[in-house]
Amino acid sequence: MFQKMDQKLFTSEISLCKNRLKNYIAQKVGDQSEIEEIWQETLISASESWPTFSGKSSFFTWLCGIANHEIADFYRKKRIKTFLFSHFPFLEEIVSEALGPEEELLEKEMRKEVKKVLDRLTEGYSLILRLKYYQSLSMEEIAKKLGMTTKAVESRLSRAREAFRIEWRTQKSELKVQDHV
């Protein structure tokens, strides 16, 4: 976990580079919603990797390296899913049926944990995460549904993801404490 000074430094560095980073990603990715998703994943990965940043390159160059990995991962996953499910539509059914009782139980447990975290978030954060990830709405669709601008949706979704991540870690910590008691 970050020390407070490390968190402040990281936050400061990110705020200096965030627009440049988004522009960098936009040069490589066309779709606005994909840009936003990759940007968010890059920030999450960067925050997790921050303690290993050695300073051998500039902070922005380091972020671009992380962004390149996130872009490659995003398109690799998208290409595999698209290929498999378009050429072999029955696979989607098989994958869902292939979950054995143990995997099915784990999946149900995970859903319960995610629901608990969503319930602990503010209504606005919970709603926007549900619209994006449960209903798979685009940024534009969410904006229209909530009567907001796309920029406002992107901003709220960013804050909601961060709140979810913090709440998820808190919940995991609480569970560990309960397991040891």
C-alpha cells in the first residue's frame, strides 16, 4: 500500500500527464469509449506498478509503456472473443455450460461480493458502473440515459472505478481480519 507521500506524488504526476496520456492513447485507438477504457486501465496498472517505477525514464514515457501494454491486451482479448464467438457461436453456450459446480459456486460468490461493494458505493457511482458493466452501455448511451454530457459520464465513471477499487480492497481486508479472528 502506498505511503501518503507516495500517493501524493503519484497523483501529482498523473495530473500533469493525464491529458497527454489520453492523447497518446487516442493516436493509437479510434473509438472514444475504447480510449476511455484503455486510459482507465492504464491508470489502474500504473497505480499498482508505481512502487516499482525506478525513474530510468520520464514518468510520461513509463506511462506510455504501460498504455502500450494495455492497448495490446485490449485488442488481443477483443480479437480472440470476436473470432471465437463469430466463427463458433456454440462456444459461448459451451463456456457457460462448462462451468462445473465449483466454478459456478465461485462465480456466484464473486457476484455477491461485487454486489456488496456496489451497494456500499454512492447511488451515482453504483448506477454508472451497473450501466457500463452490467448493461454494457456505451458512454454516449449512458450520457443520454442520465442526461449528462459524455465528458461528465467519463469523469464520473473514472471516479466510480476508483471508489469501487478502494471499497473492494477494504472489503477484502475486512474479510481477512474476520478469517483471522
